[in-house]
Amino acid sequence: MSRWKSALLVVVVIVLAVLGWRLFANKPGDGPARGAGQEQAAAPVPVTVVEATTRDVPVHLDALGTVQALNTVTIAAQVGGQLKALHFEEGAAIAKGDLIAEIDPRTYQAALDQAIANRKQHVAQVSASKSTLKRYEELSAKNFVSAQDLENQRQTVRQQEAQIAADDAAISSARTSLGYTRITAPISGIAGMRQVDVGNLLQANASTIVVLTQVQPINVMFTLPSQDLETVRKARTEGTLPVVALDRTDSHAVASDGTLSVVDNQIDTSTGTFRLKAEFPNADKALWPGAFVNVRMQVRTVKDGLVVPTQAVQRGPDGDYVYLLEPGDTVKMQPVRTAGEVDASHLMIGSGLAAGDKVVSEGQFRLKPGAKVTPMAPGDVPKAPTAEEIQKAAQPGQRRGGRR
């Protein structure tokens, strides 16, 4: 080997030796660095802890519902004629019996007058026929009138009396038709938009004037899965089922004074659901026909149900769990089974916990089984570190800097 190659080999060996020494001297986990990591890993994690409590928990069934008017009436003309006047405002409340519209009554008034006149004529004829009959009866007793003529006169009187009865029916019909020229509200409700204008010629039973909807009280229609039918039927036998109508985001109750009024008598085989109807007084008219609402119906109440905050329950690959506080301020993963929502912020626990157990409700993302924690009450914040603690935490870093 030549001299220059030997020199190059020696230089390479020296460089590798220096690099190895530097890497060994700064190896992670040695000396103060390892102590700092262990000290940091052992620091307690501040978390919010709450107790699992018991209370009476209402059990609800939730569904999507549609608001439906209690009654909907299409106001149409029952007799033909020219629309004379409208007596309602679109969208206004109308009481039962209020005048809605008028149709030109002159033709129907004339028909009534004619029927009355016909009756008067026939009454006069009956009066004359009865007088003749009376004379025939007197003359027949003296054998001046034959029995056949007497019987014929009696038949004439009967026919004319029947004609008067027909006149009475004609008068009643004409008066009814005349009454139909004044259209009144059959129910109390809200008037929709008018379908005709004054001056139009209306056809009997074919021309819609307006639609009235009764909104006080009002119905909400909704469906539930068929497996809930037995629960609903059993609950109805025990009492009235309260129903609450919520807005589409479940953020607040639109109406909270409803009750279940009807359960349909069959299950829809195509959807596997059955229909229900709830009735609300709707005193403030918060519910409007055609609107969609979320329905919450209470079917029973669980006595002394175990309740924890919703955020305390975590979802894992093996199911739901909570971080349970143990003696020594450590935590463990505790599997639980939920039994339903209590309200917007709590869940009912079916198994896995006992009353008084303390669970972590905030700060779980920094935890693992066996982690050391600093339990705090809801609303509390961790204490600020003291100057001594800050200086102690900074010392390992300073030693590392001096060593380098």
C-alpha cells in the first residue's frame, strides 16, 4: 500500500472516531435529558371530574312530524251567480258564522216570491173548494147532490191541500237557495288567499272562494318504528302521553303542551312504521299547518336513573367507555352501556358505573390508562405555576446547554 493511501485511511478512522464520540455523548435519554423527560411524563394532567348522579329520567321517543290543521274547509259557492262582495281579509282570523261573501240574490229572491205567491193562490183555491164541499154535504143530506159529486169534491179538496204542501216545500227550497247567496264561515280559522274576485260569475259547487284552516287546536302527525308500538300502547293504558314539538335543530321547544290523541290502527308494511297524531292547544299559534317539527314523546320515567354528562362518554373500538377516577388520582378506562339521552347535555348509563363514581368530563384527549391527573371541579382552571416551579423546569435545559 502506498504512503498516501495509508494517510487517507488514518484520517477516515479519526473522523469516524470523533463522530462516534459526539453521538455517544449526546445520546437521548442520558443524564439530565432523561430526567427531564421522566419528570415531564410524570406531571399530573389537569382534568374536570364530575360524579355520576341519580335522578328520575323521562324516557322519550323521537320522530319527525308534520303540522296539520285540525280542520280544513274549502269555501265554495253552493248556488251559481255573480259574486257581489267579499267580506274577509286574506290571512285574517275568521270566527264561525262570519260573513265571507255574497252572491247576487235577486234571481233567488224572485224564485222565493213566486213560490210564496203560488202558495197563496192554492190556499185561496182550497178555501173555495172547502166552501163548496160544505154546501154539497148539506145538499147531499137533502138528496139534492149525488154521492158521487160529493166524493169528487172531497178529492178536489185533498188534491189542493197536497198542492199547498208542495208549495211549502218549494218555499223552503227557494229560501234555502236564497240563503246560500250569503256565504258564512262553517268553522273558526285562518283565511287563505282568495281564489276569485268580485264580479266573477260563480258556478254551483265548482267555484272555490277561499280555504279556511283551523289552527286552534292543531295536530302534529308523525311516525314511529313498528317495534315501538307495544311501548306506546302500554304507556297509553297507564295515562296520557305528553308530546313536545321542537324546532328542526332541537334547540328549543316550539310547543310543549301537546298530548297523544290517536294511534293508527295499522302498520305500513312498506316502511315498517305506524302513524300517530298529537294535539296541541296552540294558543300562541306557534305551530303552522305544513311545517316540519321534531317530535319528542315521553313514554315512561325511570326512577333513580344514573346520569353523567354527555361529553364524559367516549366512543372506542370496543364500545362506549369513560375515564374513571381511582384512588391516588389515577384514571382507568371503564366500559359502559348507555340507556338513552336525558337532555341536551346528559346521558343515562345502563351499566358500568355506580352512583358516586367520579368520571372525567373534560381533558380526556391527554389521558391514557393509569395516567396521573389533577382532578378539578367544573369551571375550575389549573393554577398558574410558581416561579420556583418554572425555574425547576428550566434547569435541565440549562444543563443540557452547558454540556453541549
